[in-house]
Amino acid sequence: MRSRLFSVLALSIVLSAALASQTSATKLPPIKRQATPKAVVDEHLEAINRCDWTRLMAQYPADVEFFLPGGQVVKGRDAVGELFKGFVKPAKEGGLCGMKFTAEHTFVVGDTINVQWVGSADFLAEPYRGADAYETKDGLMQAQVTTFEGNRLKMK
């Protein structure tokens, strides 16, 4: 009986340690405010171009909303974190790390920065164009509206 109890206890400790390491691996970074709306967008583009999940997520508040094509809305920092976690993986793992977004046209309306961009990568057969509206508030990315649709990328 004692050895069985010890086995259950040992298994419980191993599982707890595994879950703790998973949780710490997905823990959201501290918020980092930027000085201006332009700085928020510049940080976003730099972070996504470097596949830096930590920098990306440092700019999103708890109540962020991310508007995707087809009426899909991703609400909250945790959900946006999951969205970007897949995005920053290497292409061979189903992500889009290595895709570089370059602004072609920018139009500012108050604290909202609208960017028409082109995305390119070695794994793309042709550049992909789209646009985002980045709504900033208090140095953070409060909301984002994007035309990005990964299923429209033409892969090599």
C-alpha cells in the first residue's frame, strides 16, 4: 500500500512539474507601453518580422480585440497570444516565421494607424498584400482589424 501511495505521489509531482513548465512557457510577458501610436505600430511590425512572440504580446492589454476576415473576433490577451503563438512558428511547423511585412501606404486617423502592407518570404510563391487598422490607446495595441487570410498565401 505504501509503495502504491508513493507511486501516485511521484506521478503527481512529475505531472505538476510538467504542467508548471508548460504554463511558464506560455506565460504572457509584462505589458510594455510605447510613447506614440506610431511607436506601437513600429514595435508590432518589428516584433512580427522577427517572430518575437514576447515583444508582440507585450503590447496587448487584457481586453484587446482582434478582428479577422469573415467576421471572426479574437477577444482577450490570452486568445491573441495563442493566435500569434502559431504564427511565429517556422513554416515547416505550420507557422509563418520568416514572412516579412513591409508598409506600402500608411494613413493615420487619430490614434488609429491604417497600414497597407506587402508580405514576402522565401517560402511564398508570390508576395501577399493586405491591410491592417491598428487602434492604439495609452501606448498599447487596443484593437486590430486585419485582412490577413493565411489560406490565401501561395506557398512554393
